[in-house]
Amino acid sequence: MAPPSSRRAGFSKKAQLSLFTGYLLAAAGAVVGAALLALSLWQPSAFAPLRGLAGDVVTPVGSGTAAARAGSQGLFAGLIGYFNAGTQNAELRRENAIARIRLAEAEAVKAENARLKGLLGLRDGESKPVATARLVGSTATSGRRHAYLGAGSASGVAPGMPVLSERGVIGRVLETGRFSSRVLLLTDSESVLPVRRAKDNVIAFAEGRGDGLLRIRLVNLGVNPLKVGDMMVTSGAGGYYRPGVAVAIIAKITPDGGIARLVAEPAATNFVSVLPIHEAAAIAELDAPPGADAPAAAPSAAAPAPRPSAAPTPAAPDGGAGAEE
Amino acid sequence: MERLDPRARSDIYGPRINRAPAPWRVRSVPYASIMLASALPVLLIADTMPLAPSFGFLMLLAWRMVRPGLLPLWAGAPLGAFDDLFSGQPFGSAILLWSLAMIAIEAIEARFPWRGFWQDWFTAGVIAVVYWLASLVVSGASLTPEMLLVAAPQALLGVLLYPVIARAAAGLDRFRLSRARTID
């Protein structure tokens, strides 16, 4: 089909001018878009308030679909459960008996831990969650892996705060709106998280690959001590996460570390909790420009708002690792 | 006459006598449908890889192909700005790419005015794949081979879904022009 002939300018000066203006406006739009793109690549948080507003608008709808998603997952799990109930029951009984023993042992270890901490005069690092909410959506059409959370600055959520599910780390708050916030998931290729092996202190970085797996990069190169099945937990370096939260399980060994699968998959979670930044004062100190005095650092400690997209860079953990030893 | 055939004085837009399309519907449906298509994929939880092609962009292409001249040439910029608020791309990427896509379609249409279904699909497919690659490049993340690999289904899905979305746009166009207003 040919385009309607009314769109040809012909000899009409007015039509010619309006056609030309259309091209001019479209080109201007492209130029403005390129400028805005350069600005937001340079300063990723420049348009955070606008996005926060948009997030607030879709969050109520997202809460509904999130509830429906959780319900349907339970339904499918229930249906599958009927098929292998018998064998599973026997196996679960055996596992449960062992788990009870381990739990009792863990209680003993916990008590001893508390006693030793008391002796050392260390305060307990356990902190209460700032907010508990559902993951209401994600950026499903983009190459970036962000999720929307149904709680925002009205509930005290601030950029930089870690987001955990009952299984482990989900990600970190990137931007906040009034009633929603944007979470940088661990699988995003810009996400870097300092981790260590759960059973000893092999420290590494967990970087998102952008395909749902994490690349574990060891800090100390040499003989690769990792094995398939090793659990990696947060090391607490960098100050954002409290140490010892499950992150990933090694699935493949590479020369400089390994490829790991997530422990806490965002799509499979129901509720997640936002925790305060573990070492807020230390991060405020790190973010303060060198040479700044205490008065200058004090306001940023009150409202810890670090650079949102800057994951702990390889430079930061040196200070963090030093603090841990 | 209506007793013999109820549709005697009607066409696909409804009865013709005494009726007119609602003016607000005529103007708003294309924009509303593109904005809705931009915002809807947010409700999917995609934790490992991009799940869906950019429905907003496909809807824009479909409206542009189904009704040439309905959307002004500059419509890519404001609609792209709305898409950027939800898509997770850095703000400005869709403003730039959607504007360029509108200009490109206009240029292609001026060069090949007699179009058909296959040519429309080919044009939209090529533009959708170029858009997919360009939006990955400007996404602000360092482009890894793994990322390209997991995003490849998105490009394929975009090309395959275009005819479906073009049919949806045609259906919405019938809704847009249906004679809902009674003239007294």
C-alpha cells in the first residue's frame, strides 16, 4: 500500500514547511536523546527522581501480580508434591532427624559464640530490617537486571542498602521513590560483591555476568582452592552487607576462580527484607572527599547515600578486608 | 432495511447514519497503547536474562506501519522518554533510538512507497534487531558475550512477534475509529 497522497507536500508551501518541521523536530529529539543518554551514562542517578515517580505508579499493580505469582508457585509446588509424596516423606523424615541434631549443635555453637563475643566486648552485629516488601517487577526488556521493590523512602529505604531474602542476598537498593525502589540484582553485569568461602577465608569478588550466573574472581591468585559445590557468603568487606550471608554455590571451576549459581533467586522469592547498611559510618567516611573534616562527614553519615551504581570497587575492599582482620 | 440485515447501513466501524467516532478516542488510542506496552513488561520478574522484547517499541513500529502518517515524525522522542522511565535503560536511550527509528522508517517509505506485508515485516524486523543491539550497547553495562547469548532470544522473539503486534495495532485502530458518538 502506498502512503496516503495527502502526506506529499506538492507545491503547497504550508505542507512543505510542516513536513520540514517534522523532520527538524525528530532530529532535535534524537539530538536531545543523545545528550540525555550521555548525561545518564556519566551520572547514572541523574534521573532517579523521575524513575522513582514512575516506579511509584506501577508498584500497586505490581503488588497484585506479585501476590498472584507467589500463589501460583505454591499451587504448582503442591501439585508436584502429590506425585512423589511417599518417597519424599521417608527421605524428609531421615533428613529431619539429622537436621535436629545439627540444630542442637548449632544452638550450642551460638551460645558459645555469644559468650566469646561477650568476653571480647564485641557488640552483636545483628540488625533489624528497615522494611519488608515484595519484589513487584523487573526490567524484563532490558539487558540490565534491576528489580522493583514495593517499599521506598517513606519506609526508610535508602540507596545502598542490602536486600536479602530468607535464603540469601538478592541485591542492593539503587534508587528510591516514595513507595517503591529499584534494586540492582546480583546478576546484573555491573554488580560486584566481595565474598568469601563459607568454611574458610578464601576471599573473592562475585561479579554478575548478565546471564544469571556469577563469576567468582579470587583476590589471591595462585593455586585455585575452590571446588564445585563450595558455598560463598558475603565477607562484609566494603561495609554494605553484614558478613556471612549466603550468596552463591560454585558450579564450575575456572583458572581465576569459578562460575557460581545464585542461592536466592529473585523470581522464586515471596517477601524480601531491606537491611540497613552494615557499616554506614565507615562508608560515609570512605565517600567523604579526602581532607574533609568531621563536620563535613557528619551530615552524610546521617543520610548515607553513596554513589548508587558504584559497587565496591577493587580499591574499596582493601580497607574493608583490613578492617575485618 | 435493518430488519432484513442488521448490518445493512454499517461498515467495520459500526452504523454510519447519525454516528461519528469519539474524538478523544481517535487521538489517544495509539499513544495510550504504546505507553501501556512500554509499562507492562515491568510486571514480569526477569532475574537471569531479558525475557521479553521491547513491546513499546514493537507497538510503535506497528502503529507506524499500519497507519503511516498518524504518529507525527517526532513522536519517538516523548514516547521514548516514557519508555525510558520503566525499561531500566539509561534515560535518553529510547528517546534517541526511537527518534532515529521514526526517521529511518520515513526515509525507507519515501524510497519504497509501494509496500506490502512482507516488506513491512522485513523493515520492522531489521529495525527491531538493530534496536535490540543498540540498546544493549548503550545499556550502561559492559557488554559480555554471555549477555549477548542470553539476549538473543529477545531479538528473535521481537522479529517473530511483529506480525501479531501489527494485528493488535490494526484491531486497536478499528476500536479507535469505531463510531461511538451519536450525533443528534
